[in-house]
Amino acid sequence: MNKRFWLAGVVTTAGAFAFAMLIHGVLLASDYAANAAAYRPLAEQYSHAGVLAIAYTLYGFGLTWIYQRGMSAEAPVGQGIRYGIAVALTFSFPNYLIYYAVLPLHGSLVVKQIVYETFAVIILGVVVALVSSKRGNKQPTIDRGWLH
């Protein structure tokens, strides 16, 4: 793990936290209020802020670690978009569909969660790709032959 890993991990974690605040704290606030019975009360949610910080840190560094194991000499933006789509299909879509199956949530909320989260994770994929890339160097930093 080099400087790029740590930098990309920190930037991706910060981006994930920012997107979470925007998506869940602003864009979906009224939807969550309408489904309040399915969630912890806000005061109790705030008391678990440390758990959220750990979760987003693991998410940011996990995304970075996986990305850097599969990056190649291809253009980072294209790789980041593909990576973001793969992450959304692997995590965002299934997680929110599972929540819909087990929690009494409205389908419209779940659709919004999936759409917003997919948009966010594609941008995070591009961010981790750009921060991880060696600009001007056509040689791959790490090429494991997958995620192409």
C-alpha cells in the first residue's frame, strides 16, 4: 500500500460520506420521514454516528483496495465508470432490494435509493480511478487482468 492508496482511500471515504449526507440527509429526507416507523428515531441514529464513520471508512478504503488490484493502463475515467457500475450492481441494487423485501418501505423510496446511490458510486469509481492513476504514465500500476 503506497501513498496513492492512502490518498485515494481518504478522498473516496470523504466523497462517500458527502454523497451519503446529500442523498440520505437531503434528497431522501422527506421519504425517510414518511417511512419513519421502519427506522430508528433520529436521536438514536445520531448516537450511532461512530458506526457510520467506521462504515464509510471501510467503504472508501475497500473501494480503493479492490480498484487498485484490477486497474490497468486504460483511461482512468472509463475504468472508473465501469467499476462504479460493477459496484452498484454488486452492492447498491441488491442491498436496497433486500431492504425492500424485509422492511416496510415504499417502492418509490427504494427506486430513488438505487438511482441516487448508483449515480454516487459511479462518480466515486471515477474519483478512485483518477486519484489512483499515474498521470502521464502509460504503464499499468497494477494489472491483475480483471475488471476490464
